[in-house]
Amino acid sequence: MPLCESALHRKDWEREIERRREIVPDGRLSRIPASFRTITFALLIAFAIPAVAEEPAQAKAAFQSYVTALETRFDAQNKSSDGYLWIDQNPQRREAVRKGEIQVEQVHAPQIDGGTIEDWIGGAFLPNATLDQVLKVDQDYANYTKYYAPELVQVRLIAHQGNHFQVFYRLKKHKVVTVVLDAVHDIDFLPLSPDRYSLRSRSASVREVRNAGQPDEEVLPQGQGLGFLWAMNSYWRVEQRDGGVYVECEVVTLARSIPFGMGALLRPTIESFASDSLENTLNEKRRAVLGSH
């Protein structure tokens, strides 16, 4: 976008960013150094200026290529007798989850033109739980907003046939600015054995919501908005053994590219949709399952 055109949109985006910022109580925002607030605010505006641009076709294609390769690996893991869980690939990691820790790790993803791919994997152990208890929570979409609040604001089952579910989610994420997204996911449960199943959740659409909950709420077309999330797939593996259930998940996201020199402040927001969501989901799933005993 030409600089002169960017300047014309600057005031509109200042207003847009201001609407998205959550008010910090008790005047604490005023105690943040003015220089830091100015730099952060300027970077967010610069990041948001090309918000009406469509999600680049090359980024979509690169993401789909990456996901296809991942799913080929997942198919092989699902058939493996001793290589099923990522947790088992490292004895220290397995010991840590057995002690109650949540293990989360970033997986190297390639750099792509026009976008950013994030890949994170994590796991946990649910002592004294059973496979059926985990499956019941996984398919209890009516109570997802209770299990996974405050990030999940609304959940609605659209369709269900056999082991296939289509589900609508409204997600809310806050990292300096508040981003609300409407997403539709196609979810497949894959029974593997009496003590194992896997789950694949692929985003069919992710659309940003402007002014969520207000009279002028607007759901933007796919690919428009701040671009913090364009696609999000989750891949779960679940196994009952050792007196409980191991659960692990790999989350792969697609977001817009990060402008040169802005990674230090903007990358945490991009990463949070995968890393923070993953750790929170593992904690909340464990709480929901263990609370159902």
C-alpha cells in the first residue's frame, strides 16, 4: 500500500485500535511509560493498516501443504505401537507430565510468503481418568463455554453424523488489543483401539468480529481485519495407561506476516493463539475431566 494511502487510513485505524483496547482499571495504564505506549501503539497501527487486504493465496497454499505433510505423519503415528505419543519420545518429558506438569514446546515451522505459520505441541497426564471420561468431555460441546472460559465465548453444534462434528466457536483473545473471532471447525474423532483415539479439528473458516456484542457488531469477510488468525487446526492423541490418560495436542495456525522490525512486540500476539491457547486448553481439559469423577 502506498505511503500516502496509508496516511489517509491512519486516523481510521487509530480509532479502530482504540475501540479494541481494554480499559485498564484504576488508572494503571497511565503508569506505563509514555514512550513505551507510543511505540506499541504505533506498531499496532502499522501492523493493522493493510487490514482490508485478502488473505494471500500463496500463504493459504503454503499452510495447506504444511498441514498435508503433518497429517501424513499423524497417520503413521496412529498406526504405531510404540511411537504414538510425543510425550513418550523423551523420558524427562514423560516423567514431568506424570508429576502433573503441562509440557508445551514449539515445533519449527517454515517461513512463508505473505503469512506466518505457528506450530506448537503439548501434553498432560490425567491421573485416575478413563478414556470414556475424556471422550465425554471432548464431545460435550454444550458445556464448552463452562470448561474453556473466558477464551470461548460461544459454542454451537452445527451438525453431527457418526464421529464427525461441525462446530461454531466464538473466541476472544486479548494481547494489548482484544480480538474476537468466529470460527467453524470440522472435527473428526478417530477410534484407534480400546485404549486410544485421536481427534482432528480443522478450521473451515475464521472471521474477525468488529465491535463484538455492540449494536454495530460486524463479522468481517474471511481474510480481513487485523489478521492475527486466518486458520487453526488442532490434532489430539489420547491414550489410557499407567493408571490414567495421556492427552496431547499439536496446534497449527496461520496468521498474517509480521512487518520487518516488529517481531519483538507482535510475535507474542501471533504465537499466543497457538501456545497460550494450547496450555490453557490442556489445563482446562484436565480440570473438566478430573472434576467429572
